[in-house]
Amino acid sequence: MPGELLQSLSEPQAAKDAMDASAARIVTDLRNALAHGGVAYLDEAGHQTGGQAAMLAFVGSVMKKGRITSVNVLRVHEHDYREFLAAWPRGFARPASLPP
């Protein structure tokens, strides 16, 4: 991944953009990154590493008329990603107040 792109993920605007993104956009980008190998391993400073990863970067492309128009990069700390994975099944659980 280009260094300037990785650096931009540390900027306040990147956090704002992530907060403003729809859940559908994030889940779609995450799915596409996992399905197509768009995952980068980053160290604590946010640089690509072949060593121990502290963060993961999931890269999803935005397509229009069959062409890539831009990419979305979701950078997540490894421990936050583990928490997300652990919580994911609970989102599909039937509330006790609903009948079977």
C-alpha cells in the first residue's frame, strides 16, 4: 500500500469518514477485502509489516459501470477486530421477548 495512503489513515478526517460511512458500506468493503485478499498487516505505527501486526487494513474497491472509481480502506486495531468477530453472532440472536 502506498505510504501516503497509510499515513492519511492516521488523520482526523479518516476517523470522521469512517464514522460517517454506512454500516452497509463497511460490511461490503470488509467482505470484499476478505474474499479477494485485500488485507494488509500493519504495525503499531500504521506501516505495512511482515512482522507482528497491530492493525489490519481492509481494502474494498468502489465500482461504477464495471470500473474501479476509488478504494475504501478500513484500518482496525487487531484487538478491536477480535471483539467485533466475537460480537458478530450476538447480532443475529433472537431477542428473548420474541416468540420462536
